[in-house]
Amino acid sequence: MANEPWNEVAYKFFLNAISGIPGSGGAAHIHADQQVVTASAVALTTAALTNGLTIKAKSTNAGRVFVGSSGVTATDNGTGNGFALLPGEAISLPVSTSAGVFIIGTANDIVYVIGS
């Protein structure tokens, strides 16, 4: 180890220091997507994930986007079953696949999705 360049020694120290932190090994892949919202519940583009994903509603969206499972609704009177995102808001979900996450809202609004 004494003969190794300093940056390699520092790198190995860093890897050992973070080895017990979940998700710290670095993402094997990054999933990034943009999806158009419709007035019907649609699944996010399917991607396998290790560290979950974040969904952000475009700041210029006309209305709320609701996030949930396959039966998510855009009902916002206390009887609906979706998590509302106002324009510009985001939510992070600790899921292992994006396949079970659905969105619904104002047609032609946009969400941004990123995960690993």
C-alpha cells in the first residue's frame, strides 16, 4: 500500500469507510425518464431499481399529478387514493421496480422520473 499513488490509497480508504452504508456502492445504472400524464392511471416506464426513484411534477403543469398503485385516482376530496403532487413538487419512493407506480392527472402535464 505504501507504494500506491496517493489518490488510489484515498479511494480505497473511502470505499472501506462507506462500505456499510446502504446504496453507497454506486448505482449500477441510472433510470431517467419523462412521462406525459393522462386522465387515466398509467404505469411509469418499467425499470429495475436498487435505490428507488424520485418523481417530480413539471413546474409549469396545469394541475396536480396523483401518484399511487394501479387503482390511483385523481379524486381530491378526501375519498381518493393518490398522493398529490402540485406543479414543481416531488416524491421519492423506495421501490425495487417502477412497474407498480402509476400516475394520473391533467392530460398533457409532465412528470420527470429518476432512479437507480
